Amino acid sequence: MELDEARSAERLRVLHVVECFAAGVKTALLQYIASTPMVEHIVVANNRGEPLPDVDPGYRLISMESGHYARIRQIERLCKKLSPSLVHAHSSYAGIYTRLSRIGVPVVYTPHCFAFERRDVAAPVRAMLWLIERGLAVKTSVVAACSYREARLARQMSKSVELVPNVGRFESVDFTRSGEEPHETAARVVFLGRLSAQKDPRFAMEMVRDLRRIVADGVDAEWIGDGRQEIRHELADAGIRVSGWMDADDVSAELASCSIYVHTGAWEGFPMAILEASQLGRPIAARAIPAMERMPQDYLGDSPSQLARIVAATLRSSERREECSARWANVLAVNTRENQREALLGVYDRVADCRTRGSMRWR
């Protein structure tokens, strides 16, 4: 069956529920949609202060209502009106809304980092969040985990878990490696993400201070993203520029021209920014957190000072930068659009009703 004919026939219809359609979750979801154009995607989303993206023919966008109870009821109404084949809930709040609603539709859940992984709340709160996830697991058809660790955590609560690898936006972007900076040029260190406790910009500030003590030629540091004004001021005081939110083309240009990408997140599902920096051939160094399992250990640091030493060592020569880039590219080689498409369609096919399953085999 040709794709055009398939689209004119009955298609799998997926209702995506996203409480925070911003930053990494937004990027991850839009890549799911890009990977599966044979599926009809409808997104009900809350923008959390970031502009909602321009809608393209790949999906329909519905604004999420305000208030927890109102959102549960909205999901129920949308399921009744739209008759989706399944609902795909993204992140913790959406997972709660969807699984508390009475919809009679299979639910796929992608945590994009379980809330009980947070390190900005006390241990009793994390325990409560784990119990909530454990209790809601019985209303989950499949957990579509975004990383090996997320899948391993999910299997403690659910028997039905599949790994759907994240994919960055820049697979087809042409770039020029910036590994041959003149000796007198300051190294460009870039961070990326929402200015939040999760991304831990204060860890980045300490790392940059330590790095500037080590690197004699100076360090030019930039944070791509935005957040609370007080954190922007703190970063500025620490000599780190904040770009604000950028479109994908500008993000790729900034990343492609940096000397090294540094990720300081305190907890993660799996960082989209690392995938995108690797797609652009950049050297990468990251904070050593559980989500970094299977990543190159030589480029992971537990503390700002250790991470600064790793960054400084990587920046010493073009050969070291090339080696770093190659190590990350090798370990992330499974994070391809083809692998994502196969895994995601496999999950959707599993939970869709028998009437729809036959039309899913368009691979």
C-alpha cells in the first residue's frame, strides 16, 4: 500500500497529552511525530510559558485547559469526541491526568524522567511520587521508556515496558567542525535547556569558574535557553550569556560552532541536548548522574571541579576533541530515526484495537 493510499484509509489516531509542551519534552514529542507520519497525531498541550510551535501538517494542536480536574475531564471529552486508537501521555502530570480519567482507551506512557528522580524535593516526597507511579501502573498499557535507565525503573512497577530511543532534531544538518580554533581564541562552552533546578545552572556556574582557573586562554560560556529572571542574572554575574529561546536553526548553528557541549542536569530521562550536540559532531562532557549509564565514563564528572578538569583536558587539542566526539557518537549510534520509528510503531501496534492493527504495517 502506498503511503498516500494508506492515509486515505483508516489511520491509527494517537492523542498525545502533554502538560509541559516545552524544552526537552516538546523536542522529544515532535521527533516522535516526525518519525511516524503514517499516524494521525493530535496533541493536547500546555505551553508552560514557551510559545507553542507553529502547527504543520504532521499534527493537530489543542490547548490544554487550566486546573487539574478540568484537564482530566478535557481528556475524557476529547476521547469521546475524537475516538483515538490510543492515548500517549508524556511526563508525570500528563500521566496522572490520563490514567485517572475514565476513557476506555489504551494508554501509552512516556515519563521523560520519572518525578521520583527529582533531587529538589525531600526523600519522603520522592517516596510518595514512586507510590503514585506504582499505583497508576495498573492503568498503563505500555511504558514507552526513553532510556535504558528509565526502562529499568519502569520494570519495577510495570510488566509491559518497551524502549523507544530519543532522536535529536539535527540528523540532516550540515555542519563544520570547530575543532581547529586558533590557540589565542577563547574556548566556547555551551549549555542548553530550561533554566530550572533540573538543569542546575548553578552547577554550571561553578564549573565555569573552575574551568577559567585552568584554561589560560579564557572561556566564552553561553546558556541556550531561558527561565526565571533571577537565574539569568546569576548566570550573567558568573560571566555566562543567556541567549533566550531560539528556533531549531539558531540552536544548531550555536551548537555546531561551540568548542564543547557541557550538560549539567541533576536528573534526566535522557537529555535531548546531548543527542543533538552529538548529531552536530560536538565534543561532550556531562555531569555523572544515573541517566548517563552506558555513556562514556571518561567524560562524566561528579562535581563542578571534576567536570571542569575533564572539559579542560578535552579542549587541549583537536585530537582529544575528535576522540571525545567519536566516543559519544559510537554509544549513541542506536538513537536513530529508523530505530525510533520501529520501536514506536511496535508499541502503538501492540496496544491499538484489532480493527486498526492491520493498517499499521506500513513500514
